[in-house]
Amino acid sequence: MLKKLFTGFLIGISFLFGSEVGAQEFFNVMDFGAKNDSSAINTLAIKNTIDAAANKGGGTVYFPAGKYLTGPIHLKSNITIHIDAGAELHFSDNFDHYLPMVESRWEGTEVINFSPLFYGNGLENIAIVGRGLIDGHGKNWWRFSEVEVKKLTEDSKWQKEFKRLNPNVLAPDLPGWIERGFLRPPFIQFLNCNNVQIKDIKIQNSPFWTINPQYCDNVTIDGITIDNPPSPNTDGINPESCQNVRIANSHISVGDDCITIKSGKDRSGRKINIPAENYTITNCTMLRGHGGVVIGSEMSGGVKNIVISNCVFDGTDRGIRLKTARGRGGIVENIRVSNIVMRNIRDQAIVMDMQYAKTEVEPVSERTPAFKNIFISDMAGNTNRVCLVRGLLEMPVENVSFANINMQAQSGFSLENAKNISFQNVQVDVANEPLIKAKNVEFMDLHKVQNFTPHPDKALIVLEEAKQVNIQNNFPYVGTNLYLELIGKENGNISVHNNNFSNVKKVIKEENKAVKFLNNITK
């Protein structure tokens, strides 16, 4: 009787959920001729498996445990690639396997190029998931691109093919890789796709940028590990000109930037003019890398509405880095960074640099970039320099807030060509420099700004060509010999009021009509 009841229960479950189970049909690559013992290239077998799933309206292409050798994998709509625990996909390093070349975007320039290792264009509902490993075997790509190409006396067959397919490419303003014609492919690149998920897998040895969705909407990257050794341009996650991107719970250690946000480069980027917008980056750890989270320098389509929170940067060259230059164009705006721990940062914890490339002042035009509405709060750790802000004479960085910062550093904040800057509850132990150096800054507010290790021969705050500065509610620490120094004659309307200077030996280096003192406590 019990057996009959149990059988009836299973039949009922199958009746209720049968349609859903059918929609999640698995297609095992082994059933389509794949070899999981490294004995054969499985490119065709994997393609046949994807085709079979697509012919049924979609499904999961399943890789059981084993070691699979393959060339590029091209997805179709409604396909999930499931790489199970113990399964390893090892991609060929034979460049010919990545022909014919396909539509792509390379460092913000639209090109026809080698196929990415995972590729899709114009798809929806696609995913790469599982606890397995994918290995790009990038060493041969790095060697040829960085060493061998420079030795050639004539173009290789791949360079000739690239140049044949790209006669009218809109190359960047500064000549370089595009003209050379050998562009390593990204590891995972999806173009013009909706509903993209990459989850739980481990990725290593990317030939070039690792995860690089382009023009995609609704992208989720969750719980992944990226481990690239010191290597050229092997960025971790680079969502470019995408909308509604979520990056979470991931661990990244790479040869270049860990996470970058981009939207096209120079003329090509401005022609496409698709911004990167509505990104959240949370609960990630980032180790080796030139930058932790980087915006730019390819941001000609604009970047807006970005939230970065609850992340740890440990050992990256820089933490949060915004970089651009004249010629890029595009606006970076509405950036919020909070609850960040930075340890052992080699250069700067925060960078906002609009002079990434050396250029001459020019009239404001579509070539002129802009940074504005950037809010940094609740950050702790140690670094070489806390922050570098460097705008353009013709386009200052605008509306930046620093709040609840507690760092140990060799150098503090350096600001140049900026306006509407706010400091609130900033405590930094600076060993060798002033806490804040500001040049050509207008409308700056300083509240509760503190250095617990003041340098005996340096002013705490140095202003040059600064106007409309409000300094209030500060209580400098014991040992502050000099609080404020003004350089040059172009400073104006600097208000110093309601501060406790009882621990300060000298408040201002030299009397200056630009400074007004009111209601301060002195010895």
C-alpha cells in the first residue's frame, strides 16, 4: 500500500512539474562525441550539442567531470553551459582555431577579429555556470602579441586577414594595437545579448580581457573566481556599454585591472554612443591587479549610475580609479563608493584623473570628458597616497564628497582643477606630506578633517589658487606645528571658523587678506 502511495506521489509531482522539467532538458556533450580524457579537440562535438539543445528550444549543455580540449564555443539563445565540479575546459592556443574572424569590440574599438573563446551575438537567456574550471592557455597569445609580432619584418597571415577585414576601422586617436593588426581575443565576450549569467566557475590564463560583455542588458556575474598570472592586459571583468549589470561575491586576481567599466574609445566610442549604466559591484575581493575597480579610460559613450560597496582590495596597485583624457569625450557621473577596505595599496586608494594621457588644453567640445557627482564614504586601510583628483583646466572635476575615511598613508589628498569638493569626518595618518593639497579648486568644504601623525615641517592644508573655501569644526592633533599655508596670490574668500586650534603652534604660515578667521579657539 505504501509503495502505491509513493508511486502515486511521484506521478503527481511529474504531472505538476513535467513541463518545467522538460524545459530544463540536459544535453550531455559525451553523448555527442566529446572526449573528456584530453585525447581530441571537442569543438565540433560541443557545437553539435549546442545545436541539438537549440533545436529543442534551448537547454543545458552539460560537461561531466573530465578534461576537455576545445576551440571557441559559440552559444545560441536559451542555452546554459554547465561545467560540473571536476570538469575542465582547456582552450586551444592554436590561433587558426579562432578563425574565421567575427564581429567584436577591442578596447573600445569596433573590429572584426579572432573569435573570443566563448562568444555570442544578438542572443538572450544565456549562461555559463558550474563549479568547474575553464583555462584559456593564454601564454602563447601573450608571447606572440608582446614579443614575436614586434620582431616580424612583414605581417603575419593573421595580421593580413585582420587588415583585409577592417579597411575602414575607426582607430583610436593615438596609434597602437589596431594599426599593428594582431589583437588577442577576450575570453568571454557576448555582444547585444539580454539576460546573461556567469556563475560559480573558475577562470584562469585568459589571452586578453577575461569577461567582456558588450551592449548587453541584464548581466549577472556571481560567485566566480578569476586567477590570471602577471600577464599583459588580462583584466578580470570588463562590462562595456552595458545596462543593468550586477557583479557580486567574486574573487579576482589578474595581470591588469580587476574590474573595469568602459563605454568605447574616441571616435568609435562616440559614434556608437552607448553608455555603461546601472551597475552594482558588491561583496568582492580583489588581490593582484593594476586597479581594483576602474572606470575608463575608454569611456567615450559615458558611464553613469554605478554603486561599489562591501569590497576588499588587498595588494592592488590602485583601489578605485577613474581615468580619461582629452579626446575621449563622455561623462562619468553618479558614482557611489562605500564600505571599502583597502590594504597594501601600492599607489593611490582613490584616483580621478582626467590627464591620463598628456595633452594640450583645447576648447570644450565632444572630445572633452567630464567627471561629476562622485561620493566616497566609509573607507579604511593603508596605502601610499590616499587620493589624487586631477581635472582639466577647461573641465574641472565637479561635485566630489569624501566622508568617514580612516586611512594610514605616506601622502594624503592631492586635488587640482576641481570644484564643489566636500570633506566630512576624514581621519588619515599621513607620514610625509600635507593632509590636503589643493590647486585651482573652487568651493571646498572641510569638516572634521584630521591627521594624527602631523609632519613637523609641513602644513596640514596647502592651498594654491583656491577660492570659496570653508574650514570649520576641526580639531588638529597635538604636534601640528603649522595648520594652513597659502601659495601664490590667486587665493580668495577662505573662511576659517569654529575650529579648535589649541594644539596648533601656528595657524597660518603668513597673514593673508584672502583668509577670514572667526570664532576659533587658540592658545
